[in-house]
Amino acid sequence: MSETTTADYQRRRWIALALLCVTQFMVILDAAIVNVALPTIGRALDFSQDNLSWVVNAYVLTFGGFLLLGGRMADLLGRRRVFIGGLILFALASLAGGLSTNDGQLIAARAVQGLGAAIVSPAALSIVTTTFRDGAERNKALGAWGAVAGSGGAAGVLLGGVLTDGPGWEWVLWVNVPIGLAAAAIAPVLLAESRAESATPTFDLAGAVSVTASLSTLVYGVVDAPNAGWGSAQTVGLLALSALLLLAFVVIERRSSNPVVPFGVFRIRTVTGANVVGVLTGGALLSMFFFISLYMQQVLGYSAIEAGLAYLPLALTIIVAAGLASQLVTRIGFKPVLAVGMVFIAAGLVWFSRVSPGGSFVGDILGPSLLDAVGLGLSFVPVTIAAVSGVPDREAGLASGLINTSQQVGGALGLAVLSTVANSVTGSAVSAGSLTDGFRAAFLGGAAIAAIGFAATLVLIRSRDSRAQLELSAVTTTETAPAR
């Protein structure tokens, strides 16, 4: 390959990465962008208070439930093909959501959006991991991926406030339409098609149905538990059903010649450990965003756009920290960087637990949010690298789907549990002091989850795998260095 061709190929790969990062940013952003618009949406479409939460839950439910299936589809049917199909579905669902005239239509559109996101996200990440070689250049690519994905939640709150107070709540959905369709149109030019060469494009239908039903039932049971009650027949029944479906999935997979999840991937202990840490990281951080937003609007009296702007320092710090993390992983390995990140997250949440009814942005929000932003950047990148480390290219979609699933299901579980903790402290009171007491308890609970994540990093992530990846980074850095 000539020097000119090589240079063109390198430039094209990084442009392709930019496209993939934009789509992942859109997917993560959409989980948060409607939060500040909920009161406006409720008034416009005459939502009941009980149904309003399902504008968020419907997206989380299908997103978390279908990620594994989406990752396996990418491996078997072609990663670029599945990526484009998911983008088109996501864009059309966003269009339909903005055109909704009643609550049922919007909830259905949000569910289809979540399905599109579950198809796009693992396909995009698997394209990143198969496009960039394991080592320094993949670390750099995943650093960019982590920066946009980690800042998506904060940016969603900011953009949601701007659009809701500006052109209207519909635009928190319609903003996805031109981005999604443009990305789908550009993808064939920038992205090469790839699939698992040894696999036939057939699905283990029974396995796909059982694992998707198990995850969806789990997420539904957990997100609705604060309303139905943790000890209610609904919650207990759904969690039991989820466990039975998961057991059935394991039995089916062990007998399948072409399983949705080849269990051999879990023999790589670091991959298993990364997914455990992913669950805990998601549980700690999603709840942080949720309770900070409530504290700013319900206690400090911020408007939607003021709450959004308050997230700007956090979003910018995540981007910087994720870039730093990709460099640190190349120098010292992913395990120590992940461990430090979990410490930062836990420390920031402990600091947040000191919020007060008469607090301020500088005194109660800025400092701990910056600490957690550093922690998020330092943890999101290495946990993603660890989750795909040592996984063969033919199973890149599976590994990508697993870590995405872990983070999304962890977020749903953590938010539901910590909401219950906050509500049990607050009770029926709505005074600023009582609300703040509940938020404090939730932040401490999130800090405990992050601390468990730190312990899991030390125990479950192999130092040997981290060192091996570090040696590989040094080799690929040397190989790709320009000749002098």
C-alpha cells in the first residue's frame, strides 16, 4: 500500500469514528433529553402523573432489553447493515414521537426509539473495535467514544432545556431526525461491511426471545417497583419471571449450535469483571444525574434551561477526562485507571450527600460534579476497553452488546433502588428540607455502589490482562510510528 493510500485510509478511519461517536452521542443523549421536558409534555398531551414517567421508562425498557439481540444481529447480519437499519428506525420513531397527539402514541414511539438505539449502539461499538487494532490506537478511539458517550447524559439535560424553552418540546425528539438520516446516508461511504466469518446468518430464535424477554421483564419490574412497591405481587412476580426466563435462556444456549451468547466469552475473566463493574457504574451514575436534576429544580428552584446550563462544566470535564483516560490506559493499563475512576465517583457522591436546602451551585453542585465527571471519564473508557479486551473480532458485537446491556440495566436497577431509598426518607413531605434529606440518602447509596465497583475492579479485573494490553499498546505504537 502506497504512502498516499495509507494516509487516506488512516484519515478515513478517523472520520468514520467521528460518525460513530455522533450516533452514540445521540443515543445516550436521548435517554436524558426528555427529562427536563417532562412537565411541558405532560401538560401538552394531558398525561397523568403515573404515566408521565413512562416517557423515560419506555425508552430504557426496550433499550436495555434488546441490546444483546442487537449486538448478535450485528455480528451475524453485517455490522454496517444493522447500524444503518437501526439509525433509520431511530429517526422515524423520533419523527413519530414529535408528531404524537396523545400519551399512548408518545410512549409507543419512545419504545420504538429504544429498540432502534439497542440496534445502533452495539453495532457502532463493534465497528469501532473491528476497525481499530487492539492496543494504542483502539485506546485512542475508545477514548473519543467514552468522551461523547459519557457526556451525552449531561448534554441531553442542557439541550433538552434549550429546546423545550425555545422551539418546543417536540424538538427534543425531532432533533434526531436529520442527524440519524444523514448518518445513515453517509455510513456506506465511510464504513466497511464486516460480520462474523465463521457464523451463518441464522438466529437462535428461542435464545433471542428468552433473553430479551428476561431483560425486558427485569427492567420493567425494577423501574415500576417504586410505584407498585418492592414487596407487591407485581414486582415479585416480574422478578421471578425474569429469573425463570434467564434460566430457560441458559438451558437453550447450552444446547444451541449457534447461540445468541456463546458462553465461552465469560471464560475471559476480565470481560466478566468489566461487565460487573459496568452494572455498578451505571447504577451509581444514572442516579446521580437524576437526583442532581431534581435537587436543582425542586430545591434550588432552577428553571429547565438553568438546570441544563449547570451541567455544562460537568460535560466538558468528562470529555477532558476521557481523553486523559485513553492516554493513561496506554501507559499504565486499564485496571489502575478504572480503579482510580471508581474512587473519584464514590468520593464525588459522598460530597454530594452534603447538599443543603439553602445550597448554591458553587457550594453544593460544582465541586462534586467535577469530581464525578473526572471519575466518569476515567472509568467509562477503561471499562469499555476491558470489556472487549481479548474478544475475537467475530464476537465484537456480542461483547459490545454485553457492556452496553450491563450499563443500561445497572442504571435502571440503581435508579429504582435509590429512588426507593430517597422516597423512604422523604415520605410524603414536599418541603425543601425533607426532599434534601432523601437526596442525601440516595447519594450515599450511590457512593456505596461505586465503592463496591472499586472492590470488584480489584478482584475481578485481571492485572495480567491489563499488563498484556499495555504491552500490546507499546507494540502497536511502535509499529505505527512514522519512519525517521
